[in-house]
Amino acid sequence: MAAILLVDDSASVRRTVKIALTGEGHNVMEAADGAEGLAKAAAGRFDLVITDLNMPVMDGLTMIRQLRQKSAQAGLPVLFLTTESDAGVKAQAKAAGATGWLTKPFNPEQLLKTVARILAR
């Protein structure tokens, strides 16, 4: 299955998402903020990044912009999983290169369907 980098400052969200993804056979590595996520993305090989938007140290939007500047990660799909639902923020994320968007609270089945759809591209 897929190697997924999960970036979220909430340990409980990471735990819930990881349980759902590993239950489908995915390998999940975690990071607690965008800076840690960026470092792990550069050091590893991932099929997908799932990230929160609002985090300390480095937010998800800054992280995706920096990922897109690195040739090795420029095409890496990024799914935002966030409480943010503002259309303007979604447009900024899309312009930065976001592949998808899910709003918290989320249904684990919906998450798995979205992940499968993104990975099938």
C-alpha cells in the first residue's frame, strides 16, 4: 500500500487518522508541525502527505509551498485535513498545490475514500 506522511499538531487526530489508514494497510509516518513534516518529507519517500492547516512552528500552507519548491517533492499529492472551511483559504491552498481538502470533524470512511481517490491518480 502507500507510504503516507501525516502532519498534525493534535496527537488525538494523528492517532485516529493513523488507525484508519494502517487498517487499510498503509504505512504512516507522523509529524507534529509543518517544519517537522517538511524535514521528514525530504528525508523519506512518500506517496501522499495529509496535513492540518493551522499548526505551530510552520503551518500547512507554508509547508506545501516549500514542498512544491523542491523538485523531489514537487508532485507529491497533499491532502488538507483541517477545521478551516473558509473558501478564500481553500483557494490559497489550491493555488499552492493542494490536491484535496477534508474538513474536521471527518468520517474515517470518507477519509479512506478520498485517500484512495488521490492515490489512484
